[in-house]
Amino acid sequence: MSVRARPHFCSLNAAVDILSGKWKILLLWELLEQPRRFGELRRLVPGIREKVLIQQLRELEADGVVARKAFDGTQLRVEYSLTEAGVALTRALEPLTQWSLEHVVRR
């Protein structure tokens, strides 16, 4: 179910719902550089299981932050990319990254 279909008590709660999941932030970060194929994402995010990758990508797509594009051909090729909302969400995470570098990572 899309985050937009669920009730939220505050706007921050809606954003946290979209990002909830162990791998979603890492997936968004990898998609920020360029569109990626499924197998490429699986290699770029070590430790993620195929079933979980599929689930997380579907949820991000349902929430409107990731777009899935299938290409016709002899082999089915699927590419994932960030939507405008996905790019904005990823950019919104940059201050959090900076905070982490200053207060957590360098301890």
C-alpha cells in the first residue's frame, strides 16, 4: 500500500514511512547518479536479498519516488530511476548525511 493511502499524524511521519526499510536510502542514493538495472542494484547494495530488493523497489515505485521502465527485446530489461520527487527526497537527505559525518562517523 502506498504511503499516500495511509493516514499520517504529521508530515514528517509520511516521509519517514517512505524511507522506512533497511535498504531504501541506499537504493535512492545509488539511483541518484543514474538509472540502474535490477542486477546492477543488487551488486551495488551488498547484502540485500533479491526478494527484499524487489519489495523495496515496488514500495518506492508505489510511493512515487522511483520509476520503473521496461524495455522490449529478446530479453526483458528493466531500468529503475528516480522521479522528480525521488531526486528532491534524496537531496533532502544531504543535511542528514552531513550531520552523520560530523556527529557519528568521525567519533
